Amino acid sequence: MLDQIIDARTASLGNGFSVRRILPYRLRRMLGPFIFMDHAGPVNIIPDRVADMDVLPHPHIGLSTVSYLFDGQVTHRDSLGVQQVIRPGEVNWMKAGSGIAHSERFEDPAMLAGGKLEMIQTWVALPEADEESAPTFENYQPEILPVFTDKGVWMRLIAGDAFGLTNAVKTHSPLFYAHVVLQGGTRFGLPRGHAERGAYVAKGSVEVNGHRYGVGQLLVFTPGIDPVLIAHETCTLMLLGGEPLGERFIWWNFVSSRRDRIEQAKADWEAGRIALPPNDNVEFIPLPHDTSRPAGAPRTPPPPALS
């Protein structure tokens, strides 16, 4: 019933800001088209350290970033000139395509006063036909995202299709992504019709086939099996998966079906050929220099990815 259980690892984004890193994992690089997943928080922000958490402008190619907040607020700025305050319950979908740079800064007055932050960041690899498409950014408000409720169940469809629901979030390959809250004792299944399916436990705990799983664990299910998840307490799950896209190489913040494209992206960033956000261009993250490779099983770990 369970193909894999992936335990999140701690990853540092610098300046003492750490996240739970779920994907990629050395024994499973992707789940459907999802190639990256981070869980940041919950953290209570110390006022004089908020600026240390800012993620300075950095580049992406060949993927879409999907930012989804439970608590807090983040300001996104990118090469297209977009400035978007990201709030809980929204879907913020940035398609990097041929190349984009963006920053994420924590400028919320509530956070400056010591508020909370908790977010899930995923990357969705693009089909080969879309890898070099023009970059875009879309913000989708909670009101246009379908919500399903039943006894002990609340679910918001973030993207794709699941349980007969669809929404207006533009995707580039078959997938599903949902935020689910279950009350203790509730039984729940996974959407059918997708080749690869998983459930990440963001809060609380669930039981599957007599075994209990908790925060920071991604459960990857056997294709064709319809598991039953039982909430031991109030819990929050992120359901995700879809159709696999084939092999992808990943190095730092770059994803591609071609090794040579990763090398080109490195050179482009160092040479300044990927534009900085026009409203956040004073500082940026330089290209990491190490001996890791963008494919296979590198002996030297790659530099930490940024959201």
C-alpha cells in the first residue's frame, strides 16, 4: 500500500532560517511532476531577525514555483516587475520557463511584531515542450478555489483535478494538489485517476494500514491502491501527485530535461543574462561554486535550493 515513507530533512536557507526539505529525496526525486517540496515553519519571528529570513533575488528555469501559506505574509518580486503580497489560502504560481529571478521578503507588520509564519513551497517540473516558454506569474485568490466539506473534512483544491473538482489555476501537465484538514477519527481516501499519489502530514497524525505517521512525513502510495487515511487527531494534509514527466536534472534552483541546459543557466546567472526584479535589484544571491553535478547521484551534495 505504501511504496515509500519520506522523512523531511532539515535544510538551511541561510542566516539561521531552516525548513523541512521533503523533495527531492535521494531515493525518490519526483512525485508526479512535483520535484521539490519545502515546509517552512511554524516559526515565531523575533523582530530584529525578520530581515535575516529574506530570500534575496535568485534565478529559476524549467519549473513552476507554487507558494501556499498557512500563516503569515510574504512579498514576492520578480523579473517581470510583479510585486505580490502572498497571503494564506492563495495560490501563487510562477512559471520560470526559460528563466526568471525573484525574491521573497518578510515585510508584514504583524511579523515584525513577532507573528507567525508557515508555508509550503513546491516546484512543479514543466513538460519538455514548455521548458523554454516565457515566464509568467499568477495570483489566485481563495474565493475562486473550490472547497469541499463533509463531516470531519475540509478540503481546498489548490491545483489540478481531484474528487471531481477542478479550478482555474493554469497547470501544464496532469496533476493534483490539495490542502485537507481532518478532524480526529475521520476516514479519508486519495483521489483516483492519477499515476502517482502522496500525502504529506503538515500537522497532527494519521493512521494508514495500522501504522501511525506524523508531521514531516510524506507517504507515497502504491499505484492502483485505494488507501484509507484515519486522522488520530485534527490534522492537516497536503495531497499531491500526478503523471510523471520523465527524467529531470536539478541543480540549485535549476530544473531541466537536459544537462547542458543546467550549465547554460549557471553561465547566464553569472553573466547577468537573467534579469533581476526591477523593484528589488540592489542585491542578489550569487551562483554557488562547488563540484556537484546536476544529475545522477552526486558524491558532493548540491548547494541548498531556495524557494
